[in-house]
Amino acid sequence: MFATRAVLAPLAAFTCAIAALSPSAHAYPLRPVEVIVPVPPGGGTDFLARTITPELSDRFRGAFVVENRSGGTIGAQTTARATPDGHTLMMAYTATHGINPALYRVSYDPVKDFAPLSLIATTTNMLVVHPSLPVRTVQELIAYAKSKPGELRYASAGNGTAPHMSGELFNIMAHTSIAHVPYKGAGPALADVLKGQVHLTFTSLPAGLPHGRAGRVRMLAVTSLKRSSVVPDLPTVAESGLPGFTTDQWYGLVAPAGLPAPMVSRLNREIVASLQEPAVAEKLRGQGFDIVGSTPAQFRAHIQSELKKWKNVAAHAGIKTE
């Protein structure tokens, strides 16, 4: 018995030492946590990361540092290949875990290679038309487009971008044939709508709202399932004749697959709590974001739903994938 105790005592001490190094232990983080933002500085994805990381740093009493990796594929691939110890996270968004994997051959699996932590927030897009177009509602736009098949054109930020896919989803659901005109960026696309060279576009709320309020474009609807608190009088596309239509921009934190369940739960709990902090919530809502704060399972289901939707859109619209 004494010999057994002599063997077990060192073993127990060794086990405790290993547990202390576990990312699920109270010592986390053991070093700065890298939060990869797969886009350049600026924009919604970067803004969200830089808003929530200071709060996470305070809650975990360790540094959560934003690291911009231009190009969604590069940032996602880096995250997928990182050690699943909680020290590498990524701000995933519509492109990295929705549209891009549905259209192209990417170097990562958006479901299998990641551990979803929480859907952070969404922000709506807007359907806007040039004021010269004789329509004031989505239903009027659909009727007008059907009366002039192939004559109307919509601008996008480029092939495979959210505005492009929004336009194709609209065509599919409304049974219209509005032609796609790709641009090199959202700015040039909106600029040509303002000039009247293109009839309409799906643009972000922050980009389109000032022009809508100034009368330079006519705002027909938002693309979220529910109305935006920023423009509550503006209906949704879904309630305007296309039930189920939604092309929100969404953002959420993910980790590499294999992150231990206790660590997933802990990070989720603190992320959701951070979003409920008044200062954080006020800052996000002030920029037009709708705060979510989901469970990991809900976020995984959301990613799977988005992939299915955009794959179907690409197939129905005949968009060539690579």
C-alpha cells in the first residue's frame, strides 16, 4: 500500500501540473490571444473586433490583440491551421464562412475546420434605386422589371460579392431578369447608381443611408428579416413581397477545430457577456449593428444555413465556381 501511495503521489502532482497548462484552466490566457481579422483595417469586421477585444482583455485579464490579415482566405486558413488552445481566434463573416466557400475552392472547410464560439452581430443591406426609376416599393420594382425583361441593371462590388449574390437571390425569388453589372468595389458601384448610369444596387446601410436621406437614391427596403432600428419606417424585402428573403452581413468569433469544450463554453460565456455591456452595446448599435450573442450550436447552424443558401443561389443563377 505504501509503495502504491509513493507512485500515486508524484503521478497526481504531474497530472495537476498538466491541468494547469490546459487552455481551459483558470490561468488562460498564457500569452496574448491573437484575434485574426481577415480584412484590412477599417470596415465592419475590423470595427467589431476592435470594439469587443478590450472588453475580453478585461474579463480574462490578458491581452486580446487584433491582427489584420488581408484576404479572407489567408486569415481563415491561418486560423484553421493554428493550435486549438484558445490563443488564436478569428472574426468570421459572411464572405469567409458563407459566400466564398459556396463559390470557390478555398483551402479550408468552413464547418469542419472551426469551432464556432458566438455569432456577434448582423447588419442589414439596403435595396436602393436611382430616383428616375418609376418605382417606390419592392413590388413595384418587381412588376416594372417584369415589364422590361433584361433592361434593368444592378451594380455590385464585383463577381461573387455580397451585392452580386443579393441581386441574384432577388432575381431567383422574384422571377425577374435584372442584369448584373460588376464593379471593382462597393464605392464605384454606388457612385454609378447615384449618377443614374445603373438603375439599382444592394448596398450597406451606412453607405446608402446618407444618400437616401438626401434624396440622391430612393430607399425601397432593407434586406434583413426584421426592420432596422436605424430606419424603422423602411420595410424589409421579405415583408414587401418576397417572404424569407434575407442577405444580412453577419460576423462571429471562431476558433480552430478541436478547441476543448470547456474552453468553448468559457469563451462563449464571456463573449456574450461582453456584448451586453452598455458601453459596447451602445457603440455597436450606434454603427447600425444588431447585436446577437448566440450559442456555439446556433452559430454552427447559421454557418451551415448560409453555405446551403449561397450554393443554391450560385447553382440557380449559373454562377461559375472555381
